Amino acid sequence: MTSVLSYRPSTSSTGNINAPLNRQTSLSSFPSTRTASSPSMRSNGTPNNNVPPLPRRGSVSSSSRAPSTPSSSSTRQTRQQIGISKPTRRLKSQYPANSTERHVEYILVASFHVDRGPIMEHQYPGAISGDENMLAELMLPDQVHNRKEDWTIFFLHKDTSEEVDMTEADGTDSKIDAQGDGGNGVTNGSTSEEDEIDGPKLEKEGNDHEDDEGGEGPPLIYVLNLVNTKHDASVKRGAVVKAMAICTRHPFLHIYKPLLLLALEEYFKSPYPETLESLYEAVNSMDLSLMPRLTMLERHILLASDAKDLFVEKFDELIQQRMAEEANNNSVSSPNSPSKGSADIVGHRPRYSVPRDTHEFESKVIYNQIPVPIKVPTGICPETIGDFSFIKLIQTFSAPHAASPQPFALHPHLTTSGAYTHPVIVLINALLTQKRVIFLGHNRPSGEVAEAVLAACALASGSVLRGFTRHAFPYTDLTKIDDLLNVPGFIAGVTNPTFANHQEWWDLLCDVPTGRMKISSRIEQPMITDGMLYFQQQNPGYAPNINGIGGNATSLAANGDAAGDAAFMESINLSIASRHGESAIRSKWRDYILKFTRVAAAFEESVYGASALYIGAAEADAGSHGVHGHGYVWPDDATKARELGANVWRIEGWRNTRSYYAFIQDLAAAWERKPIRSLDLAHQHDRLRLLKLSHEDSGAIYVALSASVKTYDEICQLLCVTPESNAGLFYISLGLFHPNSKVRASTVDLLERIMGHDAGRHFWAQLGRFAKLAFLRAKRESAKGNDEGDSPTENGLGLSMDARVRAGMARNS
């Protein structure tokens, strides 16, 4: 990670922010120029062992850097030399400084009164809901007096387009949405499927960014609530119970936990509205204006990578924009006075710096003269709310199953691998097919079941699907059961054991303390659909039976895990045991959900002749770049029929859900912004990865990729289908070994463009030494073929790979 260093003020001039400044380069930086024929040497005369070099960015921002530097201009020239077309639009902030949107909209305080029960003490700056009793009950969970501290999370729906005054609220709508679907855009009493599907359309209001995905930034108010119990013998019942909640529209509500701890402690000492006002002003003064706005493609790349300086160039660019604006403002207001930036240089105090890890933006909130550090996630995807752990959720239900497997009651949608289907797969199937799911945590903190609900929603979404959190209850209680049952396909967290005794209330019960799941005996059985009948007619040997197991006895004997779920869960548990980390597990789940949607699209095309889950099939099949084809890839027709048969029930169950229709809407919106439409990059990459292709077929794919992937956004689209969890650029680099020189040259051109890309340089760094040596050899051949001389040319990045590779080869010999 390149560090940001302070600058020494220039001795030739004072107060000039545009003066060139010298700084010490990072140890990992390469000289900007180097003679191609001389190998890199250490101070002791031995060759350097960095082989081949990793393209580095031209500059790193700091507080005292000038708004424009020679290194940044050389970076732009590099992109032009390689042929990368960088977007010309001005980089925007995720949360602009001049935005009227507040980080926190409401702060609530509730307490438990001995005679009246839960009561609302304060709502600041105004009333969020007319039903104060309902909010107070949610803020004070069951048995909270037995715990010193507890956290709860719940959702509210409050449409800002209908707000005339911030203190006005519709009590009926707020009550229903807080108890029910968590702000799904409809009331709990409404079961109209059209309303449920059309509800997410409100999410695009007030969002003019061309790269926004439909469904991101829904009009929900996320409520983070802290409850404290202080024992006091002088009061009735011997304890004082108070709760404070922060209401925000930002999904990263977990960042406010340390502030709530401080504020609630302060409120116990000073229970007045002024205490809430000071917290309200402090959190809304948090500066996130230097947090860049990433496109959906960039967010997917960021979340799938562990590189700590990924897209650091965007932070750099945003800092330069800010410093240029400040320099202009200072020069206009007082031309003869030193600028703000130069004052910081003289004092050696860096004002701006790039983050140490670009996955998080570092800021701070000063509350009661205490600077509280805050880390805001840079890449936020739909259905990702709060701080939760996939690993914790998977281990909770995997460990008991591994130690003592217990059979499930067979259900076609849920037990896709029979009675001993893995519990996590049963949970995913229940969420995908819109079943009623309850997480029960008897004698456990309410925050534990809330975390499980949020993790389950993100697990089923995989950053691909949406429509789960809008019908989620991270925490609810028995008094809200009537409203809960009016919501189709809810996901709820409860602590009252009474729920376990009413199987008519739920379809799948997940007992958090024991790690066991139970399918309700009252669950509704699915009907035979036309798609199942059509598939049975086309593939009688692989048609699923009524128990949800695909195929007849012969095909099952050949492959008992046709859907691949058991093998997938084994790989997940192996990754967890190997300590691969949360990001690696989330990346695997994204691949799993993405594969499910692609298999579902193939099923619809096979059965119905066309699929709404794939847009642009005609363009991809036209073969405009010499290759054609689209969709998921199987090695043969038998494997395809077997896997489709194993997924028929859950695909047909998913086709009538909210997430299915929302996914179709998202695909249509994404198609309008898709950089490459005439080539299915995922399909062609899967062909290289899974099939044994002839030299002609594989060569055509490499040439087509090189011809179609040229601009910045196009490279982002390619990198999304080649994440590190999917071998990265390995299968693309195999084109360097193709017997056709034209194919090798095309692969070199493609890799050079990727090397010059902000994120692509990290993918290039992950390639092995063997592939990089092949790249050098193919580049040398290409240079000779173009009559440019026998000596290899520079790669356009100010780096001599020939010298470094020759030095490494000499050491090996």
C-alpha cells in the first residue's frame, strides 16, 4: 500500500499552491523512465527480482499536492498510448458537501414506565410517527430488563416526496410499515402483487446518476436502536431502562454504534432534548464529500477483491478537484493571501489523504469534543444493510448438521437434494421461493436475531437480486403478529418462543441457539406448473419428482448432487476453515446466485422458447465479432438436462416472486447502460474455462475480446466476469500460448489495456510468472512482426519489462 507523505514547503516561493513539490516515492514505485537494454540493479550490483513489473498509478494524492501535477498528466498520456478511453464525465461524490440530504433524519428516545409500559420520551427534530406506542415497543424488546445492553434494528417507510414538513408523518402508514414489510412501499394489508412489484420504482427518485441501479437506495428509514438497563435500588422494580435510536436512510447504520453508546450514557445524565440536538448536529456534520461515487461495475470489482488500493485513483482525483476548487475560491476572495492548502503545507499537517484501504472511507464525528473515528463502506450493494457476517450465519447452521444430520420434511421448493439437503441451502431456497422465514433466538439478545435476518437477506441477494429487505423484520414481537402475517414472504427475527408452537405462522423456522431448522407441517405445497410439464416432455429421464429431487433412479445414481449444492457447501466450509475471510465467502455466494439466475434463464429458454432473464440474445447470437452464443455453458446436453432437472422446482417457485420481477426490471435498466452488448462476455469466458475448444474456436474468442474490450467501462465489464475467485485473468492469458501469432498479438493488446486500467493492474499482478514471461515473448514477437526492430519496446507505462525479465531469467539459470 502506497503511503501518503507530508511535503516540505518550497524554498523558492511561499503561499503558492501551484508550485511543484517534491516528495519521496514509495518503495514499490518504479522510475518513470529506464533504458530498455540495462537491467535493474540493486545497490550491491545484483539484479532486481521484480519480474515482470506491475503497472503503477502515476500519482498518489496528499493534502499538499498541487491540483495538477506532471505525474497525473503522464497517467492520462499512458491511457491514450495504450488505447483506454477513460470516461470524460466529472467525478462525483457519493455524498456531496452541498447536498441537502442528512445523514441522520431522526433521533428517538424511549423508556420503560412501571405503570404505562414502553413510552416515547423524545422524537428529534420532530415526530417520525403518530403511533408512539408502536415505536416504543419496538425500541424496548422482550426481556430487555434481564440484559445490561441490547441492540435492535428495524425499518420504517416514509416517502419523502409526500413530506410537506419534516415534523409531519402519517401515523397509520408509519405504523404498518414499521411493523410489517420494513418499508416495502405498500401497506401490510395489501397483498396486490402489482403494488409489490411497482413499489421499488420509487427508489430512483432524486437520483440522477447515470450508473445507478434500480433498486439501490430504496426509500427506507433504517433504525439502529440501543437499549441500556441501569440497576438502581431507589426506583421501582430496581432498574431504569432507556433506549435511543438513530434513524437514517443510509444502509451502513452500524457506523453509529459508538456514537449511540456515548449519547445514551450522556442522556442518562442529562435527559433533555438538548442532548439529542447535540448528537443530531454532530452526526450530520460528518464529511463524506471526498468519498467517490462508484458505478455498479466498479462496486462489484471492489467487493470481489482484497486489494487495499483498488480504485485509489478515484480518491486521488476527487481530492484534486477539491483542492482546485479551494485554490480558485481563495484566489478570488483574497488574491494576495496564502491559500488554505499552502498553510497546511507549511504546518506539515496533511488536510486530505487517500484511505489506507479503499474498501472503507475514513471520517470522524466530533461529539462532546470527542473525535469518534468512522469507517464508511465504499462499495454498497442492494440488500446489504448494517454489519453482519456470512461466516457466522453459515457456521451457526452448518456445525450441528455436520455433527448430527437430521432429515427435513420433504418439500419440492426447499429440499432440492432430498431429506438431507444442507440447512443453508434450505434457507436459500426458502428465501428465493418467497417463503415465510423466522429466526428464533430464545433467551438471546434481539441484536443477534436481527443480525441473522440481515445476513440471510444479503445471502439470498448475493448483490444480484433484491426484494428481501423490503419485507424483512430484523426484530419484531408477538404484538405485531397480525401485521406480520399480512406480509407475503417475510423474513423476521423474534425472541419469543411462542412462535415455535404456531407452525401456521411460518414456513421455515431457524432456531439460532441450537442451529437447527424446521420446515412447517402446515406449509403450502406447490402446484405442478406448465414449465414442469414441458420439461418432463422434453427430458423424461431427468424430470423432477414431487419430493423435489430431480431425475429418475438411474440418473440419481450417476450423480446424486446434480444441482451441485453439496459440493458448493463443502467448498464454502473449506474456505471458512482455511480462514479465507468474509469478502471471499461473499464473492462465492455472489457467483452462486449469479449462476442460479443464468441457469433459470437457460431453463426458460429451453422450456418456453425465450427468457426475460436474458436481454440481448439476438445480438449475442449474431456473431458480430466472429463469435456467437449466450447464457450459461455446460460441457454436454446430458449435464445440462441433469442440472436443469435438479433446479426445476426452485426455478418455477422463484418465477412468481418479488425478486424475480425486480430482477427483470434491473436487467432492463442495466442493459441500457451496458458498454458491450454484441458479445456475452460471461458466456465466452465460460467457454474458455469449461470446454475443450479447437484452436480456431478459442482463437476467435481471444480476437473478439480484444476487438470489443477497449474503453474503461468495457474493461470493467470484462473484469466483473473474471474475479479473483474465478481464476482472474488466467484463462484470458492462455491466449498468449495460442499457435496463431495473430491471436497472441490480440491477447497482448488486450492485456496491455487491462494493465493500464485502474483496477486491471491489480488483476495483472495476480497472474503467475509463467504467464508474464509468455506476455513478454508474445510482445517481442509482435514488435518484430511490425518491423519495429529486434529490441522490445516499452509497454507504454514507463516500465522496461525486458530488462526485469532478463534479470530474472539470468538468476534462474
